[in-house]
Amino acid sequence: MTKSVPAKKDLIIIIIIFAITFLLYWLSAWRTGSTETPPNAYFNELAESFLDGKLFLENPQSVHDLTLYQSKWYVPFLPLPSFLMLPWIALFGTINTVVFSAVLGAVNVCLVFLIIRGLIRSSWIILRYIDSIWLTILFGIGSVHWYISTFGSVWYISQLSTVTFSALAVWLTIISRKPFLAGLALGAALWARPHIILIYPLLVGIGYMGFQETIPNSRKTFLIRWISSSILPLFVSIFGILFYNWLRFDSMLDFGYVNENVATHLRFNLTTYGQFNLRYIPQNLWAMLLALPSWDGKSLIPDGTGMSLLITSPALIFLFKARQRSPIVLGAWFSVLLILIPLMLYYNTGWYQFGYRFSLDFMIPLMVLLAYASQEKLPNLMKVLIVLGVFVNMWGITWRG
């Protein structure tokens, strides 16, 4: 059995994980009466426009967070989700973006399980099978990924598709010795959220571990072969994105965000201080680590601008145990730190939301780190915190309702 082919048991578990997760995400949307495509889904309309040979929306149901340019409304967010929707819309004419989100979310949970199993089967970590399930639960329903997967709106679909292809890139790096495929997957992820390229150090760390197993003491060879092969599709993807911007806004560097029709309370910061600024760091740190729910006299109410990761996913406190000098651990930590730079400088915290949704940009490296932190067996306290996180995120679904 080669490392690139999942064991039969893994395949069965993957099918079960997908079915249960999809059903849970869909039932969560049904529970809140939100099973229809929302007016701010946009990517479905953009896919229809692509089929008509247009890059703008003809008659959008809503214009919130769209960009007006030369009397046409454009979706500023990059169109990876629209590309994924194209085949379905071409065949059936429409798509339910809530179902699409639930499917994409379930795929993401399966990919996290595959990443953990891949690390185990590569003998890079020692972890019991049941504990790989525990970590998958943490990601799937013990983090904000659960909440995000039940909407179908433009912001959340963009976030989910980023997770899909960044997780795919990590998994392909683990199970394959073909860096071009990993670069291709990461290159696709850039078409949702371009800064996800900063996860590349994790791919390098994983690739280096695998390369050393086949060609020991070959750092120079690794730099020439692995990195050059993996980085080529990234350059192609970046050029494609710049060309797409030029087609939309007559400028390769204009993503449409500066002139975006944002909410009133966000417009002042965007127009006065720009999309990225050092003055935004305190509000972003607060939303990510310190923001707490409030008491309205009857019950706790989440803060819609964000809520601490230590509340929504308290098991993350075990990240402090990921201190190995492995290239993978170093690459994962470096990726997290790099991704935090644009997130901390960004003009908004991801509002309106439950928890801190931008954490999904670096959640895949965090899951790798947690796998290393767990070592041979998940501590009982970590399991308790995972369960607590599940209940917190269940509260988020109820709050939404």
C-alpha cells in the first residue's frame, strides 16, 4: 500500500464524515429557516454572467459590497466559487448556494481528516485513530467553520473555498511527491483569497520532510527541484488574477475593494485610512483573542464584530505544546504568523459574524500544529475543551436563528 492511496478504513470513515457533516450543516441552516440562496450570494449570479460572456452582474439582487465601475456592478471578491459553480449552473441553470456551502464545508472536514491521517501514515506523528477523529471534530463543529458553512453568502463561500484548496494543497504535499500538484491547488486558492499564498511555508516544510526521505542531505537539490516546481503554478495564478483585474477595472492592481459599496460604519476607515493600516491592529487583535459576549439582562449575546478564538475553540490553548524542531512545525508556525500580518492590518474584523471567521485562513496550519502538539494521545482536558467548543458553536447556530 503506497502512502498516496488512503487505506480502505480511511475511505469508509471519509464517506461517513462527509455524510454526517453535510447533514449537520444543512439541518443547521434548515433550523434557522435559511435554506434558500440569499440575495448577497453573488457568486451564482457571477457564474451566470460568465456563461453570458460578462464579468459584471446584470441586475444584482443586492449591491451591498459590490463595486460600481463605469455604471456596472462587479463582484470585487475573486471568482473561485463561481468557477466551481459553473458546471452545475450550465447544466441546471441555477444553484442553491446554501447547499453548495454545506457540500464545500463537508469536503473541508474530510480534507482535515486526510491531512491528519497523512501525517500519521507518513510516520511524522504518532496518534491514535480515534484521536484523529477528535481533531476532525474540533475543526468541523468545534470551530467557526460550522457557522460559516450554513449561510451561502458571498463572504462565507469565499472563505470556505479558500479552505478547500489550501487544505487540498497541504494534503497533496503530504501524500504526493509531486510539488506541481500542490502548487496548482494553492494557486487555485489564490482565486478566492490571494493572501492565502502565505501558507506556502507549511508546504515547503512538508515537502522538505518528504524530499529528505528520498534524497537525504540534498538541501540544494530540494531548493532547485521542489520549490521551482511548486512555485510555477503560483506565478501563473497570480498573472491570471492580475489579468482578471485588468479586464474588470483597467488596472492589474485594482481588486475593486477601495471603491466597494461597504456598510456605512466601515466606509470611514476604508476611505480615510485605506484597506490596510497599522491603526487597525488593536481592533483585530481584540476580535481574535479578547472579545467576549455581552449580557443583555436575560442571556449572553455574541459580539457580531468578532469573538475570541479561546471561546469558540478553547482547545487551541494546546498549541503551546507544538514546539518540535520539525520543518513541518516550523513551516506551520511561520505560515500562521505571515497570514496574521494582512489580517491584523485589515480595515474590518469580518463583521457580521459569530466568532472570528478570518481564523479559517490559518486554521489548516493550526490543525497541523495541534496534531503535533497531541503527540501520541490527546489529553483528556483537550477532549473536554473540544466538546466545550462544540457547544459554543452550537450556541452560535442558535443565536443566528
